[in-house]
Amino acid sequence: MAAELVRGQNHALAEHQVRITVSAGTPVLALASLGDERGAVTGPEGIAHPGARGLPGVETPDGSAARHRFSVDLDAVAAEVHRVGVLLSLPPGGPDRFGDVAASHVAVAGLDGTELAEYTLTDLDAETAVVALELYRRQGAWKVRAVGQGYAGGLTALFADQGLAAPAAAELAARVHASVAAPVVSDPVPVAPDPVPVSGVPYAPTPGPAPAPTPPPADSAPATAPGDTTVNYAHPRRRTSTEPPEPAPRPAASSQQPGEFPRPVAGDADGWSMEERLYNQVWGMFEDLARAVAAYRGAVEFADSRMDRELDDVLSDPRHRIGGSGNAARDTARARRDELVAQAQSVLDRDLAQLIAESEVVEPALPASYARWDNPVWHAGRSAGLPEEKPLALRLGDLHLPERPALRIPMLVRVPLERGLWIDNGRTGSEAAMTMDTDRLRRAAMDMAVAYAVRLLAVHPADRFSVHVIDAAGAGAASLAPLVRAGVLAGPPAAGAAGVTETLARLTRRVDLVQMALRAGAPEDLPPDVDTAEQLLVVHDFPHGFDDRAVTQLRYLADEGSAVGVHLLMVADRDEASAYGPLLDPLWRSLMRLSPVPDNHLADPWVHHAWTFEPDLPPQGSRVLDQVLDRVAEARRRTRP
């Protein structure tokens, strides 16, 4: 029996040669995309369509029709392909939107005709193109996932979301439409009815297109409401070699029993190094958890709404008002609801068990830049020294959902930081913050900033990262004491209005000079007093000590600094800067807001769950920061002439 998928749900594929059947209520185009681990295609050549039907392992149908069949050989796709997308589009001259026609149905079957999975695309409205399914590689095995991501902007928007630049996406969409003659309607086939799902129906709201992965990444921009931020897990596209990436380690086939998940392996993703493979694996775990929970929540929502409809029918039927038939009908409706929810919970538990097992092998293998402070990697001897290369990403904390709070996904941001960070030490906007004493909250926020600064110092080569601090009123002295004592700051914390002015002027000058050198094509022609290392400016207690000119310089650093190696980390209460009015709104929006206490203000880029963020801080009473700072100071002494 085929697995009846709901939106976001996945199912293991026991066969690698499959046939895909599309049944629609109107002629549609059927396309396929071959993407990397993020789903991004390498270019127009990564899309199979009626004008260019053949790709390794995939051949799409010709023309438009109400029914399509095509085959996919997953063993024949290139090694760098991790996702095969099944795309549907309304052809020119057809209906204006999917919402005006019967729901399309997509089925995946083996070569012998045995159906493996099916999905009915409900809840589409103004969309004219949709990613129906994707076959994706995970831990050496292939799975199928119901996607149902629609695009009102048609194929142009869909191609752009899969990694094509806007001009290339528009050109390819026009080429696809031009290759299709008048729609050819095949023999009518009945559209599969909405199935009674194993675990519910698709997640009700149809989210808009996911952010395009081309820089600057749209999904790294904050949401409309200040502080609501989409987590950017887009691949950093850093390459250290022109050679193909190392293949991910795969578990021995003999160790896997039929019907079992592959045994988790740390670094089970492709990449040029173990660090990159682990980054991609964390990204995959993040997406899997987001989609698994979306499928569960959609199933529960469907079960509740169906029970409500059935109970309304019972109350509106006069026959149920006499005798005990009404009670029996209500009990039946509730039993159906409980059965659907139990099925959904079983599917979720299965997926969570696999993710927990994967987390248990991934966490101990993470490098220092990704690892929690209690990981043994931070407790190496002083002779361990500092790394020779810059890190790929940095761990800020953990993300979790209420369905399984114990399952934590590392929140990683790319390095160099593309956006500044804002640690909110205010008591508004967070329920957890409002329960804390103001002084304790402010100390926790500054401790968090210091922990980030120490981590950045420790994961960069010696003398390749500098930290500057503005603490105009000196209120952060207790938190800053370890940095000051170790002597690893670029200079003493700047105090008073004069210190603010001098520090901002120095960093603004650096940004200006590096920008001019880059525009002139001579990045090496910089004055000898310009520090070419990456710079981090920690600003505490803003706007104390700032005048209008200083505020303008700070905004300039936030906007222009990250592109030339000057990064901003603010510890501030937005309410305290309200005297500047809307002048500072662009500043707050340009920063990624974080909270020193658990808070659910971050969203994923796939289904937009509200994730609870918890910062990664050293364990209470631990001396790990002092030990790490000792290693940083010793490494710097050795590298100085």
C-alpha cells in the first residue's frame, strides 16, 4: 500500500528506479530539477523541460497534458545531485491559477508498478507553478518528500528560488513556454480523490517562495516585525579547492536491515572538508525537523477540523436528537480524530527518533566553532594552539520546537558574519525576559556577548581577528574582565563620549580605506597602520555616550562594515534608543536579534515555524573561557616578531 503523504512528510524509497505519474484536472507541464543539498541548481542545464527533456537519470515528458508518466533512475544521477524536484506548471493559454482546477495528484511507483508514495496537492490558489515532490538523498539513502510549494510568479519565481539569477530564470521560463505547442489533452483520467491521509493533510497555509539563495540572501533579512528573524542556513559557497568535493561516508550496506533507517554517521553530507560536511548535515537536520513537525501539525489541524465538521453535522441532523444516536455519532467523530492524531504522532515519533540518533553522533564530532562549550574539544591542552584557517561558521546557540524540546539543532551562522548581531537586553518583547530582574538580564546579555567574542578569537588563526569594545559607562566591566585580563583586546574598552568617538572614527576609516583599495583593484596597497585582520566591535549600553554623529557612524559600520571585515555586535535595549525615533529603525532591521534567555522569535526558511532559541553559554562555574583565552594569548605571543 502506497504511503499517502501530506505536505512536508517524507517516506523512504526502497527502490532507486521509479516511475512518477502526474494526474491533473487540466493540461500541465511536467519538469524536473537536479539540485544540490539546498535544492539549488547549477544553472539552466539543471532543469529538464519539454524543450530539453533529458538529464542524467531523468527524462521529462514532452508537451502539456492532463496526465504524465516519466522515469527517474537515482543511481544514474551525478554524485553532486542530492535533490530531484518534480515541478508542475500551467502552460500558456490554460487556466490562470491552480486554484481554479481540480487538485493534481502525483504518485511514485516502482518499475513493477507497485505504488510507493502518493501526494495530492491541495490548498493551492493563485499559484501557476509548483514544486510537487522531491526525491532527496539523506544519509546515503533516498527519500521522497511531499513539498507542495507554489509560486504565484510562475516558473520565473520557481527557477529563481532554485538558485537561478533573475534574468536567467525569466529567460528559461520563456524558453519552456515557447517550446510548448497548443496543449494536447491526453485521454481523460480520473483525478485521484483527496485521500484519507495516513497522518493528515497538507499544512494549511501556503507559504510564499522561500528566499533566493543568491547573495545577499533574502532569508537573512529580518521579518517586518522588529526582532522577528528568519534563520539563514544557506550554504556559504566557500571552496578551498577546484577538485570535486569529498564524498560523504556511508554506512556499510550489510549493517542495515530491511525497513530500517540507515545508521547515522557524522559528516554524512558532501563537502570539501569534514567541517563543510558537518555544516551541511546540520542544515539537513534542521530542514528535516522543520518539515516533519509541519506535517504533524497539519495532520492534527486536519483531524480537528474534520471532527468539528462531523460534530456540526450531528447537531444539525434532527434524527440524532432522539435516543442515543447523537452520542454515538459524537463518540465516532472523536475516535476518528484520535486515530488520525495517533497515526500522525507515530510518523513524527519515527522521524524524531532518527534525528535524535543522528544528533547523538553529530554533536561529539563538531569542530570548536560549531561545538557547545561543554564539548571536550574546548578542553584540549594549552599546546593545542589555534587553527590555521578561518572557520566556515559559528554556533550561536540551539534551536528547538515544542514537540520535542530535548532535540536541539545547532544554530550556525556563516563566518565572516554577513549581518551584525544584536543581543537584546531589554525586558519587552520576551516573556522570559520580563520575568527576570533587570540587572541580571543585562549581565546575562553581556556575558553572552563576551562568550561570542571569545569563540571568534579562538576559532581564527592567531592575530587574524581583533575585538574592540565600547562600554561608555563602564557597566560591562565585570563581564569584560576575562578579555581584559588575558590582554587579547585590540585596546582597553572605550569609555565616555571621547572613547566612543575615537573607536568609531578608527573603524570607519578602516572601512573607507579597504573599500577604496578594493575598488582600485589593489587590496594590498593599504597604509601600514591599517589592521587587515577581521574586526569585531562590541557595543555595550547603546546609546549611552553616542551623539548624532556617532549614531550615523554606527549605522555606516552596520551597513558597510561586514563586506570588508568589520562586524558589529550590539548589546542594547531598543526602547532606550527610542529618543532617536525611526532614525534607527534601519539599524535594528539590519541586525539579527538574539535573546540571552530562551525566546521563540526566530523562524526557519521552509515552513516558518517559531523556533525557541537558547544561547550557548559556558556551564555555570566552568573556567573554559579563561582556559581558551590563555591559549589565544599564548598563540598571539608566539606569532609576534
